[in-house]
Amino acid sequence: VQLVESGGGLAQAGGSLRLSCAASGSIFSINMAWYRQAPGNQRELVASIIRDGNTNYADSVKGRFTISRDNAKNTVWLQMNSLKPEDTAVYYCRAGWPYDSWGQGTQVTVSS
């Protein structure tokens, strides 16, 4: 499956952005996740949503970010509120087994 992210851009600290991840195939039974990678850092898990809708978040984004999905639209979103400069990174969408696919990434830059 191909994943296409959108919605990245420039935001001020305290602002919001909403990322979208559109899949080319069904994500009905697929665990989905958002990762991010800042320059010089390893790619890290931001949030995940499994097929039954349960979610999990990195401690650094809990209470600020929300992951959601619409299986009928084959789309996953990441609502990011109260953004901080340390949220600046390339954000990637990932589809789990059996797809094991990554999107191309979308840049999020948060200015102070």
C-alpha cells in the first residue's frame, strides 16, 4: 500500500496543525502509526492506533496530539495542538503488517 502524508508546514509555538495520511488500499485491519525524525535524531514513535481503535502516545505528546482513523476513507490523522519548537521534525505515516509501508514524510516546523 502507498501512503501519502499531507498537512505539514510552519506553525508558531502554541499553534496547531493537522496531518493526514491517505492510503491507497484498505486499512481496515491494519495497525497505523505516526513517527517523526528530527535532524540528527533517530526516528521515534509519536502515536499509534490499532485496528480496534485503541491509541498509544509518546510521553512527549500526550495531552497535545490526537491520532484518529476513518477506515472507510483509508485515512489516518494526527491532530497536533499546543505545538512546541521541539516538535519540529519530518513526520511519517506507517502502516503495519502485512503492508509494512512508510509514507514519504511531511515537514513540520514550529517557531518559537
